[in-house]
Amino acid sequence: MDYKVEWARVRDELVNAIIRLGFPKELGIQIAKQLGSPKAMNRMLGYLYNVKPRSAELVVDEMLAICSDIDAWKEKKASEGV
């Protein structure tokens, strides 16, 4: 599947999941932009479906945790020379 098509599909699913939890569409759009990849967005979807957070702060905290994990992984790979 084309990366752009996959990214758009997962983004739409993420935005819809956030709306179903009672949060604004704009929050979902910004979360998707910050996560950046379908893999990261799918990880967020798993959190949303399993935890069903009740505050926007919890959603943003999880997004930041996912971004932090991605950054740590990138730093590890860079230090390994891979």
C-alpha cells in the first residue's frame, strides 16, 4: 500500500477514535501530526481503545511518551552506527 494512503487511513482512524472519546477533532489532527507515522499512530490507537482516557491531558501524555520512545530508539540506532 502506498505510504501516503496508509498514513491518511490511520490518521483518519485516529481522529475518529479521539472524537468518539469526546475530544475535539482538532486534537486528533494535532496528535496525528506529532506522531508522524502510521506505526506510532497505531500505537496510540491501541492506547485509546484499551485505556479509553477521560482527559485530553492523558491523551497528550501518551502521545509525548510515544514520541519520547521513538526519539530514544533513533538515538540508540544512531549511536550503534546503523
